[in-house]
Amino acid sequence: MVFCKDGKGPQMRVFGVVCECNPYHSGHEKLIRNALEMGADRLVAVMSGDFVQRGEPAVLSKFDRAADLAEQGFSLVFELPVRYSLSSSERFAAASVGLMDALGAVDTLFFGSESGDLKYLKTISEAVDDDATRELVSRYCGEGLSYPRALSAALGKVYGSDLAEELSAPNNILAIDYLRALDSIGSRIEPLTCRRTDDGLSAHAVRERIETGEDLSAFVTERTGALVSEGDTVSYRKWSDVGIALLRRIDEEHASMIPDVSGGLENRIYRAAREASSLDEFYSLVKTKSYTMSRIRRAAACAVCGIFGTAPAVPPYARILAIGKGGKELLREISSVSEVPVSESLLTITTFSEAARSAAEEEIRATDIYNVIRKKPRPAGEDLSRHLTVID
């Protein structure tokens, strides 16, 4: 039995989770356990691909990370296309939630937050969209503050420092953007949060241990441990070399077409790409108080991957990366009700629409670049030849 959009027949609770899984670790295991304890019958992931929201390549391939999720309890893993995974928190959340909603079978959006208080998070999300807050944010941005700093200052002035401080926590920020996204599209999906605690390694700490060669066996899956031992991870040195080389090819016109780039940032990017000899030097040359480092890294990654211009707010397709226990049955339901076409094949996806073709081609380019900067490089075209993982 599965969730039925029309409400007929027996109903199964399907929880959707937006994640990067960079890489899968003990914190994800706790999230899955919490979801099951809170009533989930099936788990569906929308996962970033080979490049993540910080504007960096993921430490492990998207195919390996999706397989980890399927093996650990997710019924279906869908890919968030690279253009959307390299977006601001607000756009990342809107695309992820929009795709989850379009699938038609997810009834609950489940996420971790430092707050753990859904009612309070909803209060903050409403405050963010209040007219008084928006007016102050616009003023502060005009005075040279980055958007996150401007938003925090505006909330502090209108609602007080306690509420503003909640925005300093990264998972709270995403949680608030999820709630805003659900509200903006009038989604029938209900939000549900659990409190995140620091009783284990974070994904950042796991990545640091991978770089330093420390033992990870107590915190990651057998698959991830084996890939790390074999050296099949991304090389950030290669990323710097390839990244700065491709940035130097960007002309002024294309610099102005990078998503979320405006107000003179395009000129700084164009000049820095010709002066810098590494990505770190590039970031340093571009950085000002008006732009967060994450925004600069995302802009650089988009330019490197050939992502320019605009696109629909919601991905124009749903690509399956992995199928876990109960996934085949759920996929049949989703395929019958989804508002966007569903497929595992990017080649098939290119035939759906012009928007789908453009997004799929961006994905193929990004994966080809990712496979060059791995410590164990792979040939081009993996996105067209790799089969999805199926766990029965």
C-alpha cells in the first residue's frame, strides 16, 4: 500500500528529506531513526549531485552517495540538478521543496534543525517575509551588507536579538527557507522537524578527517570507508587547478550571465579570474563585505560548469539515482501522479522539454568535470552510461 494523492485506499506515510549526504555519516543514521520513530513508512530523498550548496565538489560521487542512502533506508533517491544545488539557501530550498511537492506522493517534509521547535521556526519564517523586515533588508543591502547579514540585522531591529540569533545556525536557516517554500507554493506537504545535536561528527568534520587520513570507521558506512581507503574521493587540489583554468575562459558577457551575479560582482569575477593562480586566491580577490564566501564559491562553480542564464524555479524533471527497499512500488505511484516527468536516464530526460534538455546538459557537463578532479579520474559520459543502484 502506498500514499494515494486522491485519498482513496490505504495510506502510507511518505517522508521527504532534502540532503547533500556529503558524505553519509552517523548523523544521517540518527535522522533516519528519528523519521521512523515519528511515523515514516517510506523515505524519499532529494539529494544534491556532484556539486553542493557551499559551492564545492562533493567528497564522493553522487552515485556512491545515493547508493549509501538506499542501503541505509531510503526507498527512493532523486537528484537535485546541479544548477539548483549551486543556488542560495532560499533558491536551493525552493527547488528542493518544489520538486518534492511535484512528485505527488510525499506527505511530510522532514528536516533537522538546531531549534527543533517547528512553531518557533514558523514564527521566524513569517517574520522574514514581513514588510518591515523586507524594507530594512533592502536598505541594509544597499549600504553594502551581504544578504544574510542584512536579514539578521533587520530581524534583530524589528523582532529582537533572540529571534535574529536563530538565523546564525545553518540548519535553522534551511528549515526556515523550507517553510517559506512550502507556504509560497501552497503545498499540501506538512513540515516536521527534529532537533539536531552535536553528539557525533558533522559532515564537515568527516570531510576533514578524510583529508587528513584519520580513522572514520565508527562514523561512516562500509561503502564510504572503502572508497576513502581506496582513494576514490575528490581532489581539492585538482579542483583548484581545473577551476581556475576554466574560469579564465569566461568572457565579460558570460560573467554577467552567472546565476545570482549582479551589482558589479560580475566585473570582480572577470578580473579575478585573470589575476588569480588558484581558486583560493580567486575567492580572496572577489570577496567584499557585500558577498558571502559561499556565494562567491557558488558563482565560480556555476561558471566552471557552464551554468548561465535563468531557469524554472522548480527542476523540470525528477531523475532517480537509487532505489531502496519499497522503492519500486512507491515509484510506480509517483510515476502515475507526478507533475514532472520521472526517469533514471538523462538521455531520455533531454527529450522531455527544452528546459529539461538544458538542465540535463548542465548535469552532464558538471559530472564530466567532477570525474576529472577525482583522485581516480573516470572517462566522460558517466551520466549517460551509469545505471542506478537498486536495493531489493
